[in-house]
Amino acid sequence: MRGVIICGGNVGEYIKDYIKPDDFVICADAGYDHAKKFGIKADVVIGDMDSTKFTDIAEEKRIYPKRKDFTDSELAIMYAEEKGFERVLLFGMIGTRMDHSLANIGMLSRLKNASII
């Protein structure tokens, strides 16, 4: 099974072409907004929920406090690492906040045992 992480950065409708029915979809906070917008079912939503527009999230949630040592994207990457996916497809990791973009790029080394796309 492949893990897919959708974050809150720049994402377009093109992501629907890349996500397969058997993928495990992890949304990091505002990444859930992208998933909902494009009709993608999330398996889990992770973060402090301060950026998503939705408050009625029916999917599995892992909610963290707003004051934490990790970005929501980092938490999603750590979750994928725990799940042990051999392949991880990433969307929305860069583009809207430079501090988060740099942190996300640095976090990719955590997935050293996975093929990252």
C-alpha cells in the first residue's frame, strides 16, 4: 500500500489523476480542504485543526495542541513513517509558507526507507 500525504500548500485538481483507490490518504490540517474540494477520501486527518475550514471531520483524526514543536505536515510525515509505507506520494508540501516549506523539505529524510514522490 502506498501512503499519500496532502498538505495545505499549493495543490491543483491534477492530484486526482495520481491518487489510486487503494492508497492510504493522510491529510495534514488544511490538506483536508484540498481533499474535500477534489473529492478525495481521507483515511486520517492530522494536526491542530487551525487551518482547515471543516469542523465536522468524520474521518479518523489525530488532533494536536496548537502550541507544539512540529508543523502539521511534519506530524503527517511522522505518521507515514510509523505506518512503514514503502512508497509515499506528497502533495502541497511547499508553496504557501516559506517556513513550513523549508521544514517539510528537511523532514523528508525521516522517510529514508521509503520511495518518495
